[in-house]
Amino acid sequence: MKHNNKVRHNTHRRVRHNTKVTIFAIVGIVLFFLAVGRAGYHETHYYRNAIVTNVDSDSIVTVTDSINNVWVFEGEGYTEGDEVRLLMFNHCTNHIITDDEIINVKVITK
């Protein structure tokens, strides 16, 4: 009888241990993929400050950044001279700025 209880106890102990290991492994994998996903976002998105240089009557806004790149987007409520912050997406082409896309625009100063 004692031997049977000891075997049962060891079996339960092994199951608990294996369950803990499995849970820790799953949590670790999830955290890894969350970290990789966030890193990927930061590698493909960046901010760029610019000055509004022209606003057309069709709500086409032209801005120029600090290294004289000219960007164009559609929007309302902007006036010439506004400083804006552009959230940019680089289409995973780190060394080619001409295909970057404006995702969002916020006015910093009017």
C-alpha cells in the first residue's frame, strides 16, 4: 500500500512540474513574440517634424522637413507656418525615403 501511494505521489508531482514548465514556456513564447512585434513596429515607423509651407484650396497640405524633403498630405485646419509632427511608415525600405508614407499628422505649434 505504501509503495502504491508513493508512486501516486511521484506521478502527481511530475504532472505538477510538467504543468508549470508548460505554462512558463507558453508565457515565455508569448512575451517573446510581443517583444519582436513591438521591435518591428519601431523599425518601420518613425517621427519627422516639418513646417507647413502651403495649403491649397482643395485641402492639400505641403510641408517641408528639416532636411528639405517635401511631403504632401490631405487635411484641414492647417495654416502656413504650423509646425507639425509626422508619423511615417517606411514600407520596410530603410534606405529609401522616397517611398515613405505619412500615417498621421499632429500640429505641434501654430
